[in-house]
Amino acid sequence: MKKLRWGVIGIGGIASRKVVPEIQEHAARSEVVAVCGRDADRTKELASKLGIDSFCTSEDELLKSSDVDAVYIATPNNQHKIQAVAAARAGKHILCEKPLATSVSDAQEMARAARDAGVTLGVAYMMRFHSLHRKARELVRSGQLGTPVYGRAQLSCWYPKMEGAWRQILSEGGGGSLADLGSHCMDLLEFVFESPVREVCSFQATLAQDYSVEDSAVALLRFENGALGTVDCCFSVPDDSSRNRLEIYGSAGSLLAEGTIGQSPLGRMTACFSPQTDYDANQSRQTQQGTVEIHESPTPMYAAEFDHFAAAVLDEKPLEISEEEGLRSMRLLEACYRSARESTVVKLS
């Protein structure tokens, strides 16, 4: 079976610790053949450790390689546009880490470059490939939860000020906890409901940390299908205190997941199917009848994400998280930041 040959631009924590090792071990249609990082010794060490033949410190060198079919961009957000445009002009397909850029205009320029070059551009929202998240979408789609009513996605951690941490610098990350964590959560709710956000109100603050971007944020969402939602995401909550919950409620039941939002393919989810056929004001309805645990085999999310992209390129199958999805996510992020600045509800076209 033919594989898509990847070059990785940026070997920061998540790329070197999770993404590249998982692709090499679990992906069926993808293999990393080259890595590019600023630190020559660290890049060489990663390549040697994972059996990757080519390593470099220059993006131009990687993009000139005829052995590379596609690039994964895992650099600070403010570098995405320049690197994606260069990759497109070099004829390489592109999977870019979320968010796609630091502004809608930059993301649009990336999309134009990809279209002009005839290459595929995707955005890396790997949490869509968690087996329990896909099951949640399936259950909502089937109607077993009735009419979608409300969803909540929560992802928080403790992220103190660190020298050179680009996620804490507005010009490099484009925002703080909302851009980094909240973008995942909003995308996940849109994925499960299969409905885009059409209206948003956001509140943001820097409460516990000492940097210029927000360390705490909440977004209130109204989806096109009428459902409501909230996303709460903080860099100001101790890791052990955050349960990283996904909650989906409908007129006929609910899904409650814990530990599924994040980098792990594990976690647990319970479902309560309890359609109301009558109403008795004299009886309490606060019971747990009908609650069942949902069991799905864990899926290596990053490997699944890369193989899905490979199938889009090699087999011309539809790309689930396309440039259009990335652009919509950028518009939603910008709407959230505008809402917080202006203390207003923002509607998305």
C-alpha cells in the first residue's frame, strides 16, 4: 500500500513527543521521511531515535526534497502563513496545526496559495479522531439523544510564565488559552453537532498568570441547528483539578465524557437515554435510570488524522478537516476575541 511521505516543520514538544512517534508506529498510510528544526543537535537526535533518514534546519532544504510529498507544520502560529505558502509553491500538500493562522486574512492567503498550486491544505484538529468523540457524533446523528439542546467542552491546564513560550506571546500565538485550547473545544462541538456556530459571546481574563494573553476564557455559542453551547478553557487551573469534560444534552438523553478532550486516546463516556413521554409534577425526574457506559477501542488520534489526510491525497477521498473548516475556525476565533473586546454578541455569516 502506497504511503504519503511527510516532512515535519517544527519539532517542538507535541510534535517530537507525540505526533511523529505515533505516525511512525501506528500510521498505515503515512511515514515521516524528514524533520526540520532550529536546533541541529535536537533535530538530528529525533531523526536518529525514530529512524528518519533526513533532517535539516532549513525549511527551504526540506521543501526542495523530492522524497517529501506533504508537510506537517507544527511551528508557532505566526509562522504558519509563510511556511504554508512556501510549501504550496513547492508543490507539497499541507497539514497545518490549529489554528490555521493568527488572522483570517493570513488563513485566506494560505488557502489561495494551496488552490493556486493544486495542493491539499488541511488543519490539524486531531480530537475529531478520538473513538469516543466519533461515537458521540454518531449517537447525535442517529437521533437517540432527540433534539440537540446543549453542549459543553472543557479543557484546562496549569501553564505558568516561561521564557520563550510562544503561546504566552500575543504576536506569536494570536491569543492565549482560547486560541490554543478553546479552538479545539469549539471545533469538537461543531463536529459532534454537525452544525457550525452562528453566534458567539466570549469573556476572557488573565487571572493567575503573568503574561499578556488571556489565561482564562469562556465562549457562549449558538449553533446553526439551534443548540446552545459553552466552551471553558484556562491556563490557570492545576492539571489535577481539570477533568477535561465533554457534555452533550438532547431532548431524549445525554452523553457525559471525562478525560477524552486532550492528547490521550483514552477517557470514558456514559450515555443516558431517557425520552420523556409524560410529565408528573409530583415525581422527581432526577434519576440515573438508563445510564450505560460507551465502550470503543482507543484510536491513536494523530496516526488516524494523518492517514485520513493521506487517503484524501492518495485516493482522492473527501478531506474532513479541510481549508474551509480551518477558515471557519479562524472566523470563529476572531469573533470570540471581538466579542470580548467589545462586550457584545457577534454573529457569524
